[in-house]
Amino acid sequence: MAVSIEQLRRFTEQLGFEFEEGEAAGGAVLAINVPTETPKGTKELTIFVKSYDGGEMFEATMTNFLPTELHQKSEHKLKFLFYLLHKAWETKFGTPEVDKDGEVRFLVEIPLLDAEMTLKQFERILRVATQTAVEIALEGGQILMDGTMPDSDESDINDRMRQAVVAMIEMVGTAEGRAKLEEIAASEKAPDLLRSMARKLLQAPQAPDAL
């Protein structure tokens, strides 16, 4: 077995992090409090970890770092989605996501198969995930409130990717365009980032401003 919940518990104890154990979707989950640097000092942020598929898959999830209500009421959802796509592009591992109800999360999924999870790897995942959540809360929260994009996002995004995203957003408004988005979402040849964008746009019940 690549990693078990027992091994994850031992790792957490070795790191000296406080945690609680519970059940979710029929499996054991650890809710781990990770000391994380924030603008207001060091705070303990909770990350949920589990193993599944016989220990061959590891998952870590950050939630509740951006108020769902803030996203639901924002007039800048499209800018925020574009920001999340860029964040996914520049992040070494893990994916920021937002569902149709406006809940934002940061998800790390790692297939281990016959590989062994190590203490060093486990700690790295926890610290990167919590720190990324802090960054998204600060930058993403500002975007949702007043539409202000971080300077780096405006200047550093690859032009071709920007054009592709804009074109995909325009596709949502027509049946033909949505059919093309379905092709992108299903195509294994398309970049993962564009496939993810297509899936998110297709979940929208109508125009992009409903995201």
C-alpha cells in the first residue's frame, strides 16, 4: 500500500500538528491544523487529507478560506475565474477550483501507485496548500470585492492562453460554441488548463457572468 490513513496520522503526529479524525464519503479523513504565515501573523489553517483506492491515491483539500457569499454576490466573477486559471498555471502542484454554488477550494491529488509517501513530501504538500490558500484569499478576495487584479496577473499571462480563454468565454453564448467547449473538455490533446476551463464554463447555466 502506498499510503494509509494510519500512516498519514503518524506523519501528522511526527510533525506535531493538532488534528481530528472523521468520516467523509465512506472513508476516514484527517482534519489537520497547519501553522501558516498570514498578514495577521501565524494562524492554524485546517486542511483535510485522506487516502483512497487502496492507498494508491492521496488527496488534500483546503476549504473555507474565501467566503462563498462573497463569490455569490460579486460582480467580478469572470475576473476571479480568470485569476484562478492563472493561479493553477503558475502553481507547482494543486488546483484552485470554484463550483457553481460559489464555494472555492484548493485541491491536491497525487497518484502514488507503488510509490511511498514520505514525511518530507507530506509536510511539503500541507505547507504549500495552506500558503496557496492564503494567497488566493488575499488576491482573490480583492478581485471579488472590487475587480482589482494583481499586477503580475495582468502582465505575465501567456498571450496565447489569454486569447484561448477569451475565445472560450465567447463560445458559451451559442449552441455551436457550447458544442465546441464540450469537444475541448473531452479532448485528451487539449491542455489540462483549457479542459478545466471548458468544464467550468459548461457548468454555467447561461452567460459567463452567471459563473
